[in-house]
Amino acid sequence: MPNFDSTKTSLRDLLGQITTGKIQLPDFQRGWVWDDEHIRALLVSIARGFPIGSIMLLETGGEARFQIRPIEGVRLSASSRAERLILDGQQRLTSLTQVLSLTDPVHTQDTRKRAIERYYYFDIEEALQGNGSIEDAIVGVDASRTIRSDFGRKIDLDLGTQAREFESFYFPCSQILNSDHWEEGLLAADAARFPRYMEFRKLVLSRFREYEVPLIELKKENSKEAVCLVFEKVNTGGVPLSVFELVTASYSADGYNLRDDWYGSVERKVPSRAKELAARPLLVGIEATDFLQGIALLHTYRLRKLDLAAGKTGREATAVSAKREQVLSLPLEAYKEWKEPLKESFFLADQFLRAEGFQSVRFLPYRTQLVPLAAILVHLKERWMEPVVRDKLSRWFWCGVFGELYGGAVETRVALDMQGVLEWVLAPDAPEPATVIAAGFQASRLDTLRTRTSAAYRGLYVLLQRSGAKDFFWKVRVQELDQNEYAIDIHHIFPRDWCRANGISDRVSNSIINKAPISYKANRMIGGKAPSAYLRQLRDHDQVRITVAEQNAILESHLIDPEALRADDFEGLYAARRRVLLGLIEETMGKEVIIASAEAPADDVDDEDGDAR
């Protein structure tokens, strides 16, 4: 449980510690974004004695070390030392600091997000009308301390000098916490109004000066993970910070720029790790968080092996993990140690995937499965190409795909597979890893695969390409066309319009059983025709000219029964191809498919592929 104290502190003391640098921001906090409307509302709340919510601070000097910076607008000396960091309340404290404690105009924005500069004032007479008038009494003027109309030609209010402030009887909010200088000037310039001002001071200014803010202070004994978790829980209004941003801020405290390491820096001549990975077609989607998860797997796996070697039991030893907490607690030295081996192993993962038949990230079933794959390959290196090792690695991979086990939250599975696959691959008598054991493919699931949103759909598409499927028109292997960026996609075998005309529902005709990877050229010729008609047209095309036997061989390369297709026998083709596809899945997984009466959960019934009608 986080270690914290709860108390109250005066607004005056809180802002004083901010302007002297005793309270600053951790660098992972995003910039100040409050607009003019929010600032006014905050001032109204304090002027009326309303609560503005609690502030959460973190005591410095503990394990949770971050790069720090002052609140926007605050200028600090080199000797200033932060004692506490703001975890919650940045927008409120920045607004109050800029309005009440600084002399520069507040750089904010209007309701249309346009940048503006404002000084804030109280119309004293309006404020004295009572609490109901406080909102109207707060006035924002531009950087020249004026309010203008008629496209800037007419000055409606001029507070450009202190004399004009006295004349208009407007009080600057920057003087709220200490108004001695302003009061001396007013007394000298207009003593008759001074009693009226003193009423305003008692009614309004005293509320700011006596205002107490609820304060929660996390003690320095809290772990970095606890601090980051608390920060995420209390900061729900904006875009959540990623693990990468939090780790970047943590490493910055040690002088290491993780952002430059990942994204690169032209100025510092640092290459981009992200670009190096993205240069490989199948690694385009790898994100910084994926990379950090891989580092966490390798680091915790090393620690566990050391613990077990030291005689600790399985329960006592460090757990292998890629969960958020482990990523957040990654030591900088662990990142430095594993970053190059992991990058090289992602390249090996790319080689493995291409060897398994993948050509495009578009049909990669799970990006999440690449994390344990790359971590495993750090230890296997080129051994993954040894036939026995590759067969096991391939079986694990495809079990994850057809078992559809790498969707959603997979941190636990990732950790189990990191250990289990390595042991299974390297030790002949080791048990099968968790994913191989858990994977199962319901035969009825094949009927419901209709769009590439499903991992199993993508995987089967790749297997069809890999098995040597040839294009209906070009007659060469679809995989070769795909490699050369011809427009290959998965299209209907029995056209959708033909199916509808013959009473076959979209739910059935859109199944992957009725689809094949073919070129745009073949798809255009298919149109909405009956198979018997388009097969004849393809055979007789001037640029094709093939025999029935040659065409049969092409159809069989897609695991299509030529006679059923040529006879326009949808049910016969569907049943025959279903059996063959299930056999292909069984062979790839090394497990029998599950035959059950219950239907598997249906995929999206809409067909998203670019088929002819």
C-alpha cells in the first residue's frame, strides 16, 4: 500500500514553495493546458470559499527518481532544490501560480483554443455586490492591460499603469497574496476610496490568504511502480501516460535519454531504434512499450535463473514477467544490457515469420506474440533454424494463432511462454509450453471466420499462400505476387451475388471456406458470374490459354475441389474444402481440431474484403 500523509496547507505557503523551487513537476507530467475559462472558474471558487480539490505531492529522495522541471513561468536559480513533486493538481497549481505569484502575463488560450495573454483583475465595486457578483467581477485584460472593441480601435478599459488601476478601481490578482505596495499607492492617490477597498480586502482577499488546500503527500519510501500507479489513477482527465513515457522520465534522472534511443536524434547523431525495426516489413507495428516488455522478460528471466541457482524455491524466486509493474521497475542497466540483443532478435523474429510464410504485417495475427518470440530468440540465436528447434517454435507460434490466445491482456501468457518454450525447445524431456497445451481449434470456428480481424483468418490466409496456391490468372504462386506487391487479397470463390441469387446467405458465403487469395486481375474476371462461366472465361483468355488439367492444378493448389466448382456445386465444394482446411490446421498445430455441436462465437458477419460482386 502507498505510504502517505494527509493534511492541509495554506495556498500562500504552497505557491511560495513553488516559486522558490521546493515544489516542482516530474518531467513525465504533460504541459499546462488550462484555458481562460478554467482559470476564471478556479479564481471564483477560491473567492467564494469553495473547495478546489486536493493536491497530491511526492516527497523526493526515494527510489522513485525522475527528471524534474519547474512549473511553467517559474524561473529558478541553479541552487534551487526540489523537496516535493506534483503528482496531482498541476493544472490548478500552475494556474494559481501564474495568476497570483508571477508578474508576467498568463499565456493561456480562449474557448476556441487560440493562444492569448491575460492579466487578471477584480472589479472592486462589482465584487462588493456579494458572492453572486464575484464571477462578473473577475476580468481578464490583454498583454497591454486593456480591453478593446471595434476590432481593436476602441479602448473600453485601460489598466496600463497603476494610476489607471486606482482610477478604474480594479485590483490586480498578482497582488492578492501581498498587496502592501498597491495599498500604499491607493492611499496616496485616492484616500477617499481606501475604506471601500478595505471592505474588498476583508470580503475577497482574505479568502485567498486564509485558503487551505487539502494535501496528500506520498512518502519517499514508496516504490517507483507505486508512484506511477497512483499518478495514473488520479490523472483521469487527460490522455493516459504510456509506460514508455514514465520509464523515459525515470531514466532521465540518471542522465539517459530513452526517447532519443528509441526515436533517434539528428542533433546527437543517435540512430532511431524504432526506424531500424520498422525497416523490416513485419516489424512495422513494434512500439516502444513492446520493446520494453521484451527487456522486462529478459531481465526477470535472468533474475529467476540466478535465484533458482542460489537455491531459492520456485515461489521464492523472481517471477518472469512483462507486466506494467516490472517494466516500470526496470533498472537502467538492464535496459542498456539487453537493448542490442533484443533488437537483433526482433530481426531474427522477422526472419522466422518470413520463413513461416508471412509477407505483410497486414496479415500478421498478433503483434503481442512477437514480444515473447523475440525474447526467446535472444537465447536461441541462430539455433532457431535447426530443424527440431524450428518445428517446436513453429508449432508454438501457430498454436497461439489458431488457439487465438494472444488477444487482449496477455502479460501472463507472455511470461509463461518465455520460460516454457525455451525449456521445451532446449530440453528433450521438458513438457509442452502453456500455449501449446491450451490451444484448441473448434471445427465450427472455421465457418465463422469471415474477416481479417480474426487471428485465425489471417493465419489461414498465410497457410494457403505458403502451401503453394497459384493465381487464377497469372498462374504463378500467389506468394511471389504478394512479395512483388501485386494487388493480392482474399476474394470469394463463389461470388457473393451468385450466392445470394441461389439462396446462400452471406453468413455462409462470406466464410473463409469460400475464399481464396487471388490477384485483382482474376477477381475482376470473376465478377458475379457462376464458377463454371468464369473458369471457362479464364481458360480461354488470350493472355492465359490453359487446359482444364492445368486449371485443375491451380484450383487444387488452393485446396479447392475442381469438379465441384466447375459444376457450380456450392455445398459439395464447401464440405470438401472444409475438411481439407481443418486438416491443414491440424497439421500446423500438431493437434486435432475439436468437433463439437455448439457453434463457436461468430466473427463479424460483414465482409470487408475487396471482392467483386
